[in-house]
Amino acid sequence: MTTLKEYIFELKDRLMLPHGDYTTGFISDHNDGFHTNDMLKRDIHDAINKVIVAARLYIKSIDVGLVANQYEYGFPVGCLKIDKIIHIYGSIATPLTYIDHSNFIDGFSPTHTSSIPNRWSIIETKAELHRFWKSNNDDYNTTSTITSSPALNHIYDQYANFGVIEGGEYPEADDVVWLDTDYSYANIDHFDMEAVVTTVTASGVSPVTYYSSARVLTADDISAVKEGHLVYNSNDNSWGFVTGKSSSLGVIYIDKWHNGTIGYPSELDICKIGIANHIYLKTLNAFTSRAFHSGTDNTPTAGDAYRIQDRFETVPSIVIAPVPSTSDTPGSNSLTIWYSSEPTQMYDDNDPSPIGDEWSDYILDWAFILAIKRQPDRLGDIESLELVYKNKIAEMKRSASIHQLGEAHNIFDNINPSSDGSTGLELFVSY
């Protein structure tokens, strides 16, 4: 498989950019105001996603249980584009027809219910519900239960690990905690931990990034640190989630530093590390300790169900009609969503491409188009290059479809002759 390093070298060749010696594995960075290695890596990543959608690769499916009177459902995690949706009702499978949102809402009514929906659309984006790890379920969940609430602005869930998520963005400050019990909500200030796994002393810290991750350099033992741990600096209530580490370098990589005075720990700050299972919430104002509002009692209590929702509305939602009249408890009344899924992203130089080398030329074609869009003097080339790309990938898709009919490259090789020696085919000609 083509590696990320090989893609970067080839893309630089197309752009006529200088680069290092490939035989030694060194890729020199070059910044002419338009292209850096990080920019080109993003171009390759976006081009792979483009090819996956255009060629209908990485197709996955997920079953979504229907809920009575609920007509909005979120996109699957990592979904690039929905291919088709099928409704399963007992032994009946009904494909849903996609309708653009204008026509969908013209004929839509939330009171029109049926056991079998027949159409779907996308009309708006919603805020993502974070799917975090729960040790008692040994699985990811969007809903959990408060173990205790020692204050009006603080909840604790002994089974939760908010730094280990199924996908998407990590929870952040100002994300929303909803209490399902009374429909109240509050905004996150910071996370904390019940038990400290280890502590580190920040040294040599700077806002330098590595794979877009703020780092903490420390001479302390970090053998107990794991990806998903919370790093908390009590000096200024700043915090971040561990995305990786280098024990040999004594470096911990963080998704990013939240809150804080300068955006990263100061020299010699003591940071504690452990599992994030406490949420501290922002109070309504300086004269109250209450954080939750707009509910019936606005008081978090042990046993209350809660959810964490992103503060930004970035996740498309699926709407279906007619509105489901029954819920899917036995699994016999559900949607099967087929979709192009985002693949594993390449980070390191020697990471292999997630899709086959037969698509490498098309990946480089689109990455090149993305790269020259940053150059004002090349904007006139883009329209013709996009047309060439579309024609090339359409031809590739046709060839792949024929090949998938069987091992033979020629579909006529798969036709058995009839007993009279003919091919078994009949040619109908209209006069």
C-alpha cells in the first residue's frame, strides 16, 4: 500500500516543490505561503475521503431502532455520505426514497404516523451527543446516570470515562449537560477525577503542536499514563485529554488545553492525571451556585439520567416520514443505513493508505486540485482539472463494476453455451 510519505513526495513532485531525499525517508518542509507538509497531509486526507464517496468505497451499514413519534435521527459516526436507507418491518424490507428538503417539508406532518416510513431527507444539522466509555457496560454510551451530586454545579459518575470516546470531538468547555429527568441543562466548565493515577511536573512547555496536539514535556515517570486520561492543572483549572505519549522523550500529547491563563501549563506546574468522571459546571451568575436551569427543579440528584451534547450544531440529522408509530424493542422495526464511512486517517510517514493503490492516481489528482486552490495564479486551471478528474473516476468506476461481476474481465466469458452450440443470448432488434 502507498504510504503517507510516498503520497507527499508525489504530490510535491506535481506541485514542483523541493523535498528531501526519499531514500533516507526524510521529507523536508517547505513553506512558500501556500504549502506546508501539514497542509499537504490535509489535502491527501480530504482527497481520500473524496474518492471514497465518489467511488462508493468503504460502504458500511448500521441498524437504527425506531422510536415511536420520533422522526429525527443522527448520522452514523464517521459517515461521509449516506448511500441508501432501508426500513425493516418483520420480514418486509422497504427502501426509503430520498426527497430534497423543500419537497419533504411541504408534505410533512408530525401527526401523520405509520408503522412503515417510506421517504427521508436532511433538513438541518444537530449538536452531536458524545458517546463516552462506561466501564459497567463495557461499551460506549450517550446516556448515563449520576452516581452522586455533592453540589448544584458538580456531578459525578463513577463508571464514566469522558476522555475515551467512540468518535468525533472530545467534550469541551461550554458543551451542554442535559438532565433527562427534568429537561434542565448546564454548561461544562471543566472535568476532574476521583482517583489520581500519577502526577507530572510540566517542564519545557511551549504552545508547540505535534499532530495538532498541545504537548507537556516532563521528566517524571509517565508509564502509567494512557490515551484518554485527563490531565488537570489545579493552578488555573486548565485541562486536556491525553491523545498519546512518548516515554523515551518524556512527552505527553494532549488534544488541546482548555481554560487556563496562557493556554498551556506554566513551567513547574503540577498536573494530576486520571480518569475523567467528574463534571464541574458553570454557574448562572456570581450570586448562586446553581448551574442547571430551564427544568422543573434544576437540581442534579443521584440516579438522574444525563447526556453530554456538543455546543456546536455540526452533525446532519435524518428525518423520515411518515412518523414511526411504534418503537423498535425486539429489533424487528428498524432502519438499516448504508453509508460511505470515513477511513482510518494516516498520521505517520509510513502509515499505509486505507484504500487500494489502484485509486492512488485519483487521490493525487484531487489532492493536487485542493493544493492549487491556495494559489491565486492557478485558480484558472481548477475547472478543467475537476472535469478531467470526474471523467477519470467515472471510467474507473465502470471498469471496477464490470470486474466485480466475476473473475473474468470480459462478462461474456461467464456465459454458458446452450446445448445447440449457440451462446444462449438472443438479440432483439426493433424495426
